Amino acid sequence: MTRLPTLLVRDVEPAQLERSLIGAVVNRRAELERQTVTLERQIAALALDGQGLDALVGALAAFIGRAVALEARGGTSLAVVAPAGLPGSAAAAKAVSRYLGKHRADGQRIPLPAVPGAPDTERHGDGERTEDEESPLSDDGDERPGSIVLLGDEPVAERDRIACERVAPLLALEIVRVAAELPANAGRGETRTLPAEGPPWVAIAARQPRPHEADVPALRRELRLLAGPRRFMLRGSNESLEVRIIAVADASDPGAQEIAKKVSKRLNRPVAVSKPFADPAARPAAEAEARAALEALERRVGGRSGSGGAQVVRADLLPAHRLLGAVTAIPEGRRQALALLEPLLSGTPAARKQRVATLRAILDTPGAAEASSSLGVHRNTTAYRVKRIEEITGWDLREADLRLALSIALRILDADGGPEALS
């Protein structure tokens, strides 16, 4: 009896699979070229739709199933994407972290083709290069706009290389096109547009839901509708680890708080907002600032910012966020917090949950109207609940020291499991 190896492939049309296998046997190179045509068309459509370099690189990363970076000439990172939902996604994320740590020392590079007559995308405002800047040339003397970087230790497969070679001209053209739209003082390596009605702008950051949590493409399309493209630019792609946004901050909303609240409400998770900036070259620093504020919140709530509900965290208050995060290190903090909040633990689980939610709203909002709005109840209902809490506990919630201690106690429990830790 002959034993033949078999392979079970799900969600693939049998006839299409058969054609691919026959093509691979007869002419492997031609079959690989045929497979990459779909990728080329996808990336061309994304470019025409103005999706940005992150989305284009994300499509390539998803196609070849590994982390990919796009660098400008000289090594400036323009986009770094780790595809999600694939068997090697954990290794891809690790490769991205290693690349960001070592930067130019890591990765296998595939140069982009030169674009004849293209403007220099990697110069300072004074037109001079930096000392460490490379100037790779094509055969006809034109300067290449950058490189595709395949991250990770696994060797570059033939399919990976063919895919990169197929889409490299599109990526090169997109780098040059976007660079041509920048103002003259855009700064070294800055090759992304910014909302036209700025400056000033702000950077907004949030954790992007994973595919099993939400329809990410549909969610990102909805986010783009929150404001016009002249005031609001969604960066990254469906595979990004974060939602990153550049928004206009103007006199009517100087900190872009209103648009940040809309984003947070739609995502149902916290977002962080940087301080306003006016120089396009300051965008990376603003994004890093917003990310730091988001991470400070994560440390404060035990890494659960992705499920913490709508909330806006201001980066200009980063020291305050870090200070609040440090309260979790108070000696015997959890024991003292539980002892302080013990009077709230009587009654049914539903009653305990309601009291904690009411107490939190009273402590975290400036007044009764805002507390009632956050709870979704009438002001009279909030007033009644507060009166019942004071009767049960003997507290006077107007006392400043008590309010401070209760607020700290709730934050300690947030970092240790949230209100469920009370039961």
C-alpha cells in the first residue's frame, strides 16, 4: 500500500489551490509572480486611497507573514508593522521590539528603486546631509529613496523577495509623493503629511483592538469619519498595535480634547493626547509623549488600559499619572485600601458594585452633574446614592483628606483587579 503525504488547507477554493500547485511545479517563479500580482493591486489601491505608508507596509507584512519596516534613505524609520493574527505574530512583535532597540543594526534590507527626478526626501532644511547619512545610488546615478527591511531571524524566502521586488516601486513612489507634499521645514526624515488646517497639532494614541475583539477595518473606517481629513489623520494600519492619530488643536479646542473624547468613546478604551506641537519634525516626539502617558495609565491599572472604558489621558499631566501609579507601591496598600472601603462591602454584589461606581464618579468628576452623566442617572438619583453611602459608612464625603484617601484606595484596587477585588 502506497503512503502519500497529505496536507489539509482550510478556507481555500480547491480549483485555485490546484492551479497554484501545478503552476509551482511547472514554473515556480512564474507562479510566485502571479501570486504577488494581487498584493501589488492591493497596495496600489491603498496608495490611491491615501491610506499612508503604514497601511501599505501593513499589507506587505500580512502577505508575507512577517514583520516589515520601511526606511528612508539614511535609515529613518517611516513605518514598522508586525502582522497580527498569524502563527508567527508573537515572533514578529519580538522582532519589531528588537529592531526598534537596535534600529539600523537589525533586519534584512531590500533597496527601493530610484525615482528619476525625485526631490531629496532625507535632507535638513538647510539642504545639508548629516555625517552618518548614506547615499545609495542606482545604476544610472539616481538616489534610492530607502529600503524595505524584513525583520526577524528567519531567512528571506523566494516568495518574500519576489513580493518585495514587486511592490518596491510603489513604495518608492509613495515616499517621494508624500515627501513632495511636506512644507520646506518639515525636518529630516519626515515623510508624512499632517492635517492641513494645523498647526498646532496633537498626537492621540490608544491600544488598537485585536481582530478577535472587533472588526478592526470597519472600526478604523468609522474613526476616519469623526473629522475631515484636513483636521484629522489616522495613521498606521489594521495590523498596527496602536491607534495613532494626528489632529488639529485650535482656539475652539486647544488641547483637541473633544476629538480625543470621541475617539475614546468609539473605541471604548482610554486614549492619550500629547501637548500641542507646531513643527512637523516634532511629530515623532509627540507620538512618543502620548504613548508614555498611555503606558503610565496601564501601569496604574495593572496593564488593563485596553478594557478600561472611555477616558482621555493628557500627556502634559504625565507626572500626575506617574505619581498616581506609584501609590500601588505603598506598603500594605491593598490591605489598607480594603480596610478603608470595607463599609461598602455589605449587601448584595449588585449593591456593592453600585456603591463603588457611585463613589468613583463622585471622586473623579468635578461636580454632581458630571458624576450623574458618567453614571447615566438623574442628579437626584446620584444625590440619594451618596446620602445612602454616607449613612452606611459614617463618612462625610466633603472632607478633603477622606476624599484623597478613598481615591488612592480605589486606584490601588484598580491595579489589583478593579472593583471585583472588593468581593
